Amino acid sequence: MARLDTSGLHVLGVRHHGPGSARAVRAALAEIKPDAVLIEGPPEADALIPLVGELEPPVALLVHLADPPKDADAAASAAGWAFWPFAAFSPEWEALRYAAENDVPVRFCDLPAAHTLAERLAEAEAPGEGETGEGTTEDPEAVGRDRLRMDPLGVLAEAAGYDDAERWWDDVVEQRRDGEPSPFPAIADAMAAVREESGPEQGRGARREAYMRQVLRATLRQGHERVAVVCGAWHAPALRGVADYPVSGDTALLKGLPKVKVSATWVPWTHGRLASASGYGAGVTAPGWYHHLYTAPDLPIHRWLTEAARQLREEGHHVSSSHVIEGVRLAESLAVLRGRPLAGLDEVSEALTAVLCEGEPVRAALVHRTMAVGERMGSVPPTTPMVPLQRDVIAAQKRLRLKAEPFDRDLDLDLRKEGHRERSVLLHRLRMLDVRWGDPQQTSGGKGTFRESWRVRWEPELDVALIEASRWGTTVAGAASARAAERAADADLPELTALTELCLLADLADALPGVLGLLTDRAATDGDVTHLMGALPPLARSARYGDVRGTDAAHLRTVAEQILRRVCVGLAPAVHGLDDEAAARFVTQIDHTHSAATLLGGEALAEWEATLASLARRETLPGRISGRLNRMLSDAGHIDAEELRRRLGLAMSQGTEPATAAAWLEGFLQGSGLVLVHDDRMLGLIDAWLLGLPEERFTAVLPLLRRTFGAFDGSERREIGEAAGRLGGARVTAVRTRAAVDAERAAPALATALAILTDGRKRA
């Protein structure tokens, strides 16, 4: 076979997200004028390339399993999809744009995602059996080779006298300006030298390069005379020397690879997800800075600090044009001192802090962090391939004017308004599908049941969640109903009641009857009091929700009342013999059940309070539970002040074990201690109990008391302390009053005082 002609081959080794690389690629393509372009990426996305002209970066290619497994665990689910992000400053994106604008054939040439996802799924199913061993040997030479392979930029940076690989790459490549010579031959030569030291590529990297060479050979044999390949800098030597690699060797590497069926699409991406902190392996720490360097036509430092000044002024800080001028001078001077071709983000950040923020790092950090990330979200056209469920969500977003945004946004919904209620229903239905676009927030007092507060934030992974949820249906309503039925089939009683509540919130009328049927059956057969108590609160809320929203909640209320009745019967045996830790957990369940009974009201609440009153009189009740029940009954008006003091006196009596008394007190004061501020006699009982404790017993109960009073906020503790101070002052006043009226005992002291005073006057 004739040797492959590579005279028209141009390999452009890049950093995957870098403005200098993107500029260099644009300039190189304009000079080469290729008749074919190959780009590192999944070939399954070739059919999506025609959409490039309609996309607004940042965007990402999403490749996912065509048929996601229904019962996959978290690891297998995460292994079933992968993203390939593109920003405006990504060199691959520049190559795609060039090809689209100049009508040049272009395709992706990396190892198909069908193989990559198959390997990842196999590793997820059998952890520890994948490709390991690289970098784990203790052989110093092997460790050195692994480092060369894992961090080639770090090795080159050290050779150039840098201690930071990112800074070296920025200086050499990313901060290059238009008109400078192409860096790609030098990059390929440098990487070839590093690869020679590290040894031949192995494992997945070797398979990827073998496939890229196969695509490259096929492209060259099709008669293309000028072929440009845009790939990661590490792979450049392996593709530039394609003619030196035997075809048989590459074929053997790719033989018998596992494969799965996949689909590909474009999805919006964000700058925040490009940042290295997001976990994406090829991320950049400051995408906003890179976007600025790529889009600023001239004077990037001047423009950056001018924008920083504008943001500071919007925050109410005085920043003048002279601040900007001096800031630019400082940044440029720092770059010269450090031998950099252009001031980088470090120099600009220091100038921002020292000059524009007058040395205040906190103020500067807020602006710097916002600008460095430069959060923005891309968009894809309606013609992008999507599963029907994605299209239904997009249509709902447009109809409800609920925009998908990459930052936190708070929604305050008034459910009496139709549009707000529909927004609430959509968010709840997506929660049913595990698409966490929004999270309900705790509302402050006074909003009532007609109000809901949400915090929404759209992340690119939510598109994956929608794709995975599409197995339950093509619309949000249908998929949520099917998902509810599936979840109900294996749910226990507390899960069923929570599911019932979510069905009502999500307005899933089709799923609700089946869930309620299962709920009724489970409630009738489950004898565990803790299960019944855990099931009651969401069911009571659901009954209340039905009353407010106009839903027929009669059946819900009936089931809730039946469960509460069974709790009342089983409560006394359930609390018998509990230790303090178990009693603390049970108190929480009693609180939740009490709230549920209050929501139900009527006879159900009366029966519950009667059960508490009967139970509270038992002497064998754990102290914490007894104290809590007495507080509930007191707050509800079923125990008058005198009776409450009597019970407190019994609990604090000398015959009661101090630890039991302290537990009673903790249960009684749980949630609020203001009752002590308004009842001096009750506070006096506790005070007398504490003063009467022997030192060793006081020391033993002190941690319990500290925990009790430490749970109150500062204002409560202060008011209780002031009340205790008044109590102590009253005792002193009483003592002084009794001494003043005892004239017989005071007579000798008065005579002595009178003699002293008389003698003093005579001498004067």
C-alpha cells in the first residue's frame, strides 16, 4: 500500500477553552484555507453541525443513552451521558464557525461516545475493575512518566522557568494578539518531546488516538488536499505523524470495543459550568475573563477596569475615571515587573483591589468574582433534536413566562392567581420527575396557604434529567402521573402520604385515586405507631390543601382521622420505657402529630388532646415527654396556671432524680422559654430547685440545662436573665424589709451609731 500523503495535513493542537488558541485557530484556518476540517469530539454529533449558525454559545453537545435503564443506580445513571461544552472563546467552536461560514466539510473525529459510554457503564457496574494502575506504581521512573502524561503543561512550564502551568500557557498562547506567528508547530514539537519521555499512550487515550488516525486516513484518501485537524495539544504529535503508525495496530486497538445505542443533541451551557470549580475536567477558572479577552477588540485591560468601575458605582461606591487610569497603569507595571507579555487576571485583580477599591479586599472580591465567571447562558434553536418531554417543558416555560436562568431567582407565588398556580403546578410536577428546577422555601409567618415561595435555578444537567424522565411520558402531566403510580407501588405508609401531598400540589388527578387506594390499604394494616405518626402530617396538610384549593378532600380527611385515632390508641404503649435519646426523637414525632391534629381540627383534635391529657398524668412517663405534653396542654388552655405550677413543683421536688427533672424541664421549655418571663412563680420554683441541688448533682445536670437554655435566641435568654435578676432582687428586698421593723434587735446598733454621731459633734 502506498504511503499516505500528509503534505496537506495541518494539526492545530489547542487548549480546549482558550481565547489565544481560538484566535490562532481562526488565523491558521484563514491562511490554510482547508477543504476539510476535523475536530476532536463525538462523531455521533456530525448531524448536528448544520445547527451551528443558529446556536448562541456557551452550548454543549449532550450524548446520552438512547434507552436509559429504568432501575439504574446513581453511578450507572451518571455514566449514561456526557457533555462536550463550547464557549465563544473555544478553538473548536471557532473551527465549527469557520467551516459553517465557508461551506467547508467538517466532522468530529474522536472515539464514538457509543464506546465511551459503554466503558463508563461497565466501570460503574463493576467498580474497581476498570482501567486502574496508572500513577499507582512506586517505581520512580513510572511515576515520572505518569506525571508527563497527566500534566504535560506542568512539565513544559517548569522547563520554561514557571511554577504555574496555567500562567505559562496564558503567557505563551492565550494572551497572544492578532498578527503574531502561528504557535501550532512549536506546540506540536514541545508535546512530541514530552511524549517521547512519557512512553507510548495506553488505555483509553491510545484507543482515542487510534480512532482519530483512522478518520484522518479516510479523509486524506478521499482526495482532500488541505486538511485541518483541531485537537487537544497532547494529541497533536500522534496525528501529525499519522503515516508512522501502522493501520493494523490501530485496527487491533479498536477491535471488540463494547458499544451502546446513543443519541446526541445540543443543550444550553453556562460560564459557571465551564469554571474548573464546577467539576468539568477541561474547565477554566475564569471564563468571564477569557470571554472578555476574546471579544474585546482592543485595550482589554482598560475595558475590564472600566466595567469594574461601573459595577462599583452601581453598588454606591465612589470610583472616578482617575481610579481607572491609575488601575491600568498599575496592572501594566506589574506585568512588566513579572515579565508577562500582557497583564493577566492576577495583575488586574491586584489593581482592582489596590486602586479602585482603595485596598478593601472584600469589596474587590465581590466584583472580581462576578466578572471573572461572567455568568451567561447559551441558547439552542427550536429545530434542535429534543425528546417530546423537553419540548413540553419549553412550551410551558414560554406560556408561563418562566425563564430558565443560570442563577438563583426567588419566586413568590399567589395561588389565587391562575398564572401563579400553573407555575406552582409545573414546578411540583418536575419535582415528581426528579427534575429539580425549583426548591420550595420556608415561608415567613402571615403568608397563609395561598402563598408559595420557590428558589429556581436552571442547570444544564436538568436537560439530562428530562431525557431520563421521558421514559414515563411525552408530557409533563402524563410523565408525572406515571411516575407517581410507579413510586406508590413500592412505597411504605409515610412515603405514600408524602406522595399524596405531592400529587395534590402537582394537580395529578389521574394518579391520585390509585395512590389514595394504596394509602387506605396500608393505613389499615400498618400497626407501627411511629409509621402512623410519620404518615399523618403530610396527609393532614393534603386535606387542608384540598380545602384551600377547592379539591374534594373528604376522603383524605377520613383517612387522616382514622390514622390519628389509631395513634391515640397506641401512643401510651409506644412511649413506655424510652431512654432519653429515644424520648427526644419521639417528642419530635409528637410535635409533628400535634401540628397535624391542629390542622384537622374538630373532633380529631379534641380526641388527640384528651389522649395527651390522660398520658401527661402518668408518673412513669419519660421526663422529656412529660414536660412536652404539659407544655402543649398549657398552651392549648387545658391546664390552668395553678395546676401547671403544681406539676412543675412535683417534677422539681427533692424526691425526683435531678436528671429526670432536667429532662422534664427541657421538654417543657422546648421551642420557647418566654413562659418563664411571664410567670415569676414558675421561675421561682425552678430557681429554688436549682439552689437546693447538692454541688455534685448540680454539676451533673448542668450540661442538660445549658442545652435547654442554649437553644433559645439571644433576646429570649436576655429576658429570662432579667426576670431571674428581678426574682433575686425581690428576695433581698424582703430580707431588708423584715430587718427594718425589728426595733428590739436594731436598738443596740442604733445606740452605738447615736453615740458616735454625738461624740463627733462635741469634738467639732
